[in-house]
Amino acid sequence: MLDFLKSRSVVDEDTAVWVFDVFGWSLAEFGADVINQEPVLVVPNNEFFPGKADSTAAMAELIFRQVQKYAGLSYWSCQLVDQHGFQDGLNHTVNVASTPSSELSTTSQSNEKIMAAVIPYHTGQVGTPDTLIAHYASVLAFYLGGMAKTEPPGGQAAHGYAMEVLAIRLGFGVLFANTAYHFRGGCGKCSGPKVEREIYLSQDEAIYTLALFAALRELPTKQVALHLKPHLRSVYKRAVKDIFRQKSKLARLRSR
């Protein structure tokens, strides 16, 4: 009779199970031998993203190198490419000189050239750093996911969604939750579909995944909620409660 007083779960049961499964998959596939630091909660402030640049391209590069560092993938060789006119997707690399430690490396006979991951970006995103950071994290996760020995839970049909879970596991959940919206219209000068990032997880799904990340890292709820958009904070608190109801699943992930 009083069911209407109970708070609704942030995601449905099947989605919750899947998020836990993808987290487990990511922990099994990408340990300290691939990600060279413990993930931290990355937030969009000057402490995490200091510095300025004197051009759009230089600013895009500065932000990317910081994202790459927090993702624990600084040793990868990557090359940024202005997305204008770039429609070849993410399955492309270019030859550049680099250190031999990259997991993307391919040695060619007598020289030590490696294949660098091409990272496309849209110049309009530089003016909205939160979107650009989430975009970069997503692209890195797609490349990282391509190195996995097994498919993520859900297979190819859920691949894009799983890669965003992987990016949140790398520490970028606040950025994904805050930018998980779809373009609804506007003038061509101020915004447009290409300026926003491609979306897979909904806001609620991103928040639920962020809550799982925070639970595994034992981060205080207030510390995380502080960096979310105000209307998302109550959703996040509900997600935290949902996560902590999954005691046995949390214990299994913590034991990895």
C-alpha cells in the first residue's frame, strides 16, 4: 500500500547487473600492466586541468595530454586530428616515432616506429571543456577496449555502452554524467550536434556507474555529488543507496 513512498531505483535490474558485469570484465582485462596508475575521480577544475594555451589546437592538445595522464595511458603514442572533414572513425593509426612501451606498438623490421592512435576532436568542443574531456576519455576507452582478449558483457550490440563504462572506471564518471545529454536544437553559431559528444549511456546509467566506481574507491558521497550538476545530485545519492544494496557483488569486485 505504501510502495509509492519507496524511491525508484536509478536503473532497472538488468542494467544494474550488466554494469557490475562490465566493471568486472574491465578489472579482469585491464590491470596494472596496462593502466599504469590507480584511477582517481577526475573533476573539471583548475587543479586537474591547469594551464592555458594561445590557440585552439594547443588548448585541445593540453587538455588531451592531461586526460591521457589521468587515464593511466600516458605511455601511449597518440596524435590529435581536427575532426573537421575527418570521417574515418576510430580504427585508424598513423606512423610516428615513439617509445617502445606502447600497447599500440607495431615494430617494422629495422626501425622502431609505432602506430599512434588517432584522436579526433571538434574545435567547437574546446569551448566546452567538460564535453571535450568526456569525448577524449571515450575515445581512449574505445582504443583500450579494442585490446581486450574477450568481448565485454553484451557483445558487439552493447560495445559502445561498455566502452563508456570503461571510461568511467578510469575515473571520468563526473564528466560523463554531467554531459550525458543529446542535442535538441539551437543556432548553428553557438552549438550543434558535432559540438556535443556522442552519447551511449543515459544520465541515469552514467550516474549509476559513477556510484559503483565511487563505492569501489570508497569515496564519500558528498565529495562526488559536489561536482555533479545540482539536479543530478539527488539521483546520485539514490544510486549510491542502490549500489550498497548489492553487497555480495561489491565484495566480489573488491576482491579482484
